[in-house]
Amino acid sequence: MAIPRQRIRLPQGAWRSAITSLIRGDLWEGSHIERFERDFASYISVEDAVTVPSGRAGFRFLFDSLGIEPGGEVICSAFGYPVVPFIVKSMGYDLKFVDCEMATLGMDPKLLAQECSDTTQAVIATHLYGVPCQIVEISDICASHQAKLIEDCAHCYGASVGSNKVGAFGDAGCFSFETSKVINTMGGGMVTLSSSEVGQRLRQLAAQEPRNGFKWLARRLSKTTFEAAVTNPFLFNMGVYQVLRLASSGSGDEDRFASGYQGDEVSLAGKMGRYTNYQARLGLRQMKTIENRNQRRTANAERLISQLDGKIPVQKPVSTEEGSYANYMLATVLASSLKKLAAALLKRGVDSKHLYMRDCSRMFEGEAAFPNAARAEREVLHLPAYPEMSDSQVDHVASSVDEAIAEISAQPAAA
């Protein structure tokens, strides 16, 4: 059977819980939000945590709460999710990019040290695909210039460097609970904070958002149910895989299924509103079982990486501190012949994912070239290694990559 690029799970009891919450009248407001925030803060070991309607909304609230001055300089990694620099720019800050390094694909601390100055007000360090960036070094640089450090932890719930979990190194951490993330509450997110005072300001901003209605809830449930269906192995093999084999997955340099099997857009449209008590209940339920799933996900990724390392560049953490841990939301390689490799893998029953992150500097005119970010956009390919996969399936992915590389190498060079 063919293997989907990822597996989306409908949260346990999602439909039943929605109906019972409507009947009880605690769908929108209730005690689960406070419990979820408290338990999340305790898990990450921070002073406070605040639920937000989306990860990107969390960034928007956070800038207002941290008191970053209008026009202040904010540094982002050139390789990442375009919505982050989009928000920075749209709020009137002076956006500056720093190139990534190729091991973790996160911000290069050596280059940050050259660009960060006493005029820098904030640095956004992104942990990509479940692999922590070099956050200890980045934190030291920010501290030396008194710049706020914001961690983008959308992919990295549970990952750590040494004894500290990501989301606890800086002034704040932004987590996402979208359907493909480690915790899935069908949208929403959490902002972790080193200051309870900043937490209260952010909580007040989030509370001012209007409440989403029943139509929003129905759309969320329907979207997640659809994604769970098309990534179910049986339905994937019956329908989606056949479509992928018959039709190109993209045109030009775009992958229309880049963010899973539905597209995404760089905006705040549909991402605002108020986080619900119903979603918090789903999040609390997942926190109780997430460690087992993270361990299986990591075991699968490390099994895959161990078979590929030395044959193709792979993303992996660089920290050797005891206790360091990558949750590998996505197992990632860099392929110089990405489209050929993806096509060869699909022929062998292995779906893959690319163009999830971008060279964000290309969004804005006049920016300098960032060679590593440009290379990462061209070459980053995500291979399936999610918790539901068996050892034999992981081994099949590894052997398929070996066969595909050999096939591509045997092809005559283009004239």
C-alpha cells in the first residue's frame, strides 16, 4: 500500500464533544481554557501561557504586549513560514532577515551575531519541523543586545535542548494547534511567556476578539474530518494516491498540496476570533497521551534518518547536551533533484511534501540574497515518518529513497 505524506487525526471524540458542549452550554467559555493554559505553562516550565485563536494571531497579540516600539527592528530567519515576516512588516516594524544554517535549517547564530545590534528590538527564532534551532547561542546574542527573543515553536511541542523545552528560552514562544501539528485542536495556538505581566496584557487582547459562531465550528470539524479521511491509508490508496499518480502535484514552482492536501494562504483571514473552551478540552485530552506519540514519531524519524544519513543530507539537531530531544514533526532531507526524487518516490508508493517553508526574503523587494534559504526552498523534501507507521513502512521509505537516488544518478545528464 502507498504511504501518505502525513497523517491527520480527528481529535478523539471531536464531534461528540462538540454536541455535548452545545447542550451543556460550555462550548465557548468554561474552566477548560484556564486548565489548559496552566498545564501547558507547567509542561514548558514558564511563568504563563495564553490560548490564542491561531499561531499567527499569537504573534500579532505578542508584539503589542511586549511593547516593541513602532518602527523597531525585528530580525527573522530568511527561511521559514512567510506569514511571520508578513505580520512583522504589516505591523510597521523594520524587518531584517538572517540566513539559515543547513544542519537544523534554523537561523544561523554566527550570522545573527553580525546583524544583531543595540537597535534590534526583537529576534524571532524558528524551530523547524520539530528540530530545535541553535537556540542557546541565539538566546545569548539577544541577551547581549537586550533584544526580545521570540521562539516560533509551531512544529516543536515537546522538543528540548538540554533540560529546557523549546518555548522557555526567550521572552515568549508561539505554538500552533492546527490540524497537522503535534497537538491538534482544529486551529488555535498557545503563547508561552516568561513574564506573567506580559501574559495578562496578551490575555486581555485575546479576550477582545469576537466569538466565532456555529458556522465556524462546523467548518473546522468538516475540514479536519476531510483531512483525516484523505490521509487515512485505505482512502488514500483508493483515491488520493491515484490522483497524485495521474496528475502533476503542481505547476511551475508551486505545489498545490504543499501544506498537506489542502492549500494555505499568507494572511490572517479566518485566523482571528476567540479560542474556545471546547478546543481547550481537546487539547487537555491530547496532552495526556502526547508523550507516547512523540516518542513513536521520533523513533520512526531516527530509524529513517539512520538509514539515509551519508546518502543524502538530512535535517537533525546539533545540540549534544544531555536531554536534548527533537520531536521530528516532519522527517526532512535535502534533495538537489527534488522534483525527480519526489516523482520517483511516488512511483514507489511513497508520497512526500515540499514547498512548506520558503525563502521569505523573496516576498519583499530590495532584500539581499540569502543562499542557504534559497537552497532550502529548492531542496527541502519531507518524508513520511509519523507515529502510525510501522518499522517495515519506515524501512520501505528508506529503501525507496535509495532506489530513487540510484535511478536518478543513472539518468543521462541534460544536454
